Amino acid sequence: MIEVYKLRGKLNQSRIKTLWFDMMGAAIVNHTSDLKVYRKKLYVNIDAAALRQELFMGREKIRKMINKELGEDYLIEVIIR
């Protein structure tokens, strides 16, 4: 039914937002001001400069972790702002 109504993208977007809050620690979640998925890219706004730099260095690892939890290669990039 998900495939017939082409809901896979919206379902994955919702799951990614839930996974972010489940997988990341409390410090990261508290400093996350916005989280969007647009065209298979995850945009994350972080309000702490030091944390932003740390997450920027681990973008590929974050992408792989989320894709693994989704069970498919959905995200092509993680953009930390």
C-alpha cells in the first residue's frame, strides 16, 4: 500500500526525525533547533558552534547510521548548519 500510494518518502522523513531524537544524545537533541529532510538530504540546524563543528566532521557516519536503521540507502547527504 505504501508503494501504491507513493508514501515511502514521507514515511522515511518521519522516521528520520524520530531516529535523530532516539539515536543522538540529550546534548545534541537539546541544541538541535531545526531538522528537515528535503530531496533525500537531511538538514540539521545546531545552535552551538562547537557541537556544530563536531557533527560536521561526523556527517558521513551519521548518514550511514540513519540509513542502516531505515534499512535502505535513503539519505544521500547530511548538511549541518
